[in-house]
Amino acid sequence: MYSRKKIFEELPQEETAIWQCTNEHCNGWMRDNFAFESVPTCVLCHSTMESGTKMLPHLANTNSSKSLKMGVRI
């Protein structure tokens, strides 16, 4: 059987605006341009979130409106 590791090219990373959870025991975070609210709450522990930055691969989100209907929260 022939097996060969695929060589993946490294994705370019950029400084990205994020929201991070303020609870010290929670690792929750989300990209700012994918958040539904202007100041979101953590979906993992429901604590408040603060803005920050993180080095992440570039993802394009063409819809910049934060007032979209979210659907049903589980």
C-alpha cells in the first residue's frame, strides 16, 4: 500500500479583530466580523466579552451587518 503525506501550503495570517471571553476559566473567542451583536456574550459560559486581536488566517465575510437575525439559539 502506498502512503504519502500531503504537503499543505501555509496560509497567510493577519492581525484579526476578535471578541474574547472575560471569564479566566473559559477559552471562548470569535472573530469580530462573524459576531451577530455589537458586544456579544460568550456562547460557552454566557460571560461578557472584550475586544482584542489575534493572528489568524484570512477569512472573507462579505456581510458586515451585525443586525442579522441569528436563528434559534440552542
